[in-house]
Amino acid sequence: MADWVVIFDVDGVLLELTPAEEELFFIPFASRCDASKLSRDWNSYRIRNDEEIVAEIIERQGLPETEKYNIKQEYLSLLRHQLHENTIASQIITGVTELLDTCSKFATLGIATANFREAAKLRLESAGLWHHVSAQAFGADGGGHKHEILGRTLENLKIPKSRIIYIGDNVNDVIAGQKHGVHFIGFSESQSRLRQLSKAGAKLLSSNHYEAAMITKRIMFRK
């Protein structure tokens, strides 16, 4: 393993979550309840995590707990098929390829995402990015808040936290970075989102990935 590790959130940092991809998550529920009434606001759920959201919807709709597995597998099957058929496409955020190429020269790369790990893998593979982050890739599987997902990622690393950088775009990412004592870079192309991240305690902020790469190198080389 390299002397440094850079961990990325996926949606909002590496990929845009398109409306079509978002809607696909709810299709498996359609045969079990009125899926049109399910909230598309991820923040409206108790825990912003794919596994936890499926469990919460099942609970609210009075569905058997055994449906958790079935719904997850149906979703992943739909996602796999539609990506393969180009019915949907994963949208790369501008500058991501260059950012990953730059960081991979100095660090091991990984992801800590609230998506199911397999869903993140499928989407990143379709975008040609998976090989960059596959060495340390952790997702929603196992449940929990973002700080718990990041915690599972860190448990797998044999490196001081002072040599770990986490890049995220949500307040829960800021909290996760703070809780685990790693370097955190708040990223968003939205100025209002950057203000939210700053208010939550993010000290390092970037509105584009060229800037994110520069900040990452400054942390590593103390420039």
C-alpha cells in the first residue's frame, strides 16, 4: 500500500446521480406498494444509506423483512441490465478522471459510499473509473451512517489516519471525517453546498477537481 490513502464519496464527488438512476432504485418497490408515494428526498429517511432506506420503506409499508434481499437483488439486476443496454448512463463529474489519475500517482484510492457497494461498482465500471478505487471500496452493505461506512473502510487500512484524505460533498461526510480524525476536503460545484459544508466545519473546500487535486497534493507534501 502507498504511504497515503485518498477515499472518495461517489455521488456528488465522482458521479452525478441522474434522475433516471435515482428512479431505478424505487422500481422494485412498485410490485409491492405504491412506489410513486415513496420519498425521493434521501434526507427524508432516518439514515441516508441504501440498505437502511430499503429497510425503512419495508418497515413503513408493512412488508416482510425477507423482502430486503429480494428488493436489493432486483435493483442491482435492473441497474446491471440498463447500464449494459445503455438505457441509462453514469455521468462523470468534470475533472474526475484527471483527479483520479493524479491521486493514484501518490496514494492508494478507495470509496466510502452510501450506495450498495455493487451498485457503486457497476456505475463506476460503466464510467471507466472502478479500477482506480477497487482496492479499498466500501458501501452501504452492513448499514449505518456515513461515519460507520468510513469506519469500516479505515479498519481495513494499515496506515496512520494522518495519512488519509477523505473527499465528500455532504454534511454527513464532514461529520464522518471529523469523527475519524482524517483530512477532509469538501467538494461541490454548488457554492451554496460549499457554504453548508463550511458551516458544518469543513476547512478545506473545492469547487472543481483541479483545485481538489491541488489541495490533496498540498496536504501530502505540506506545500
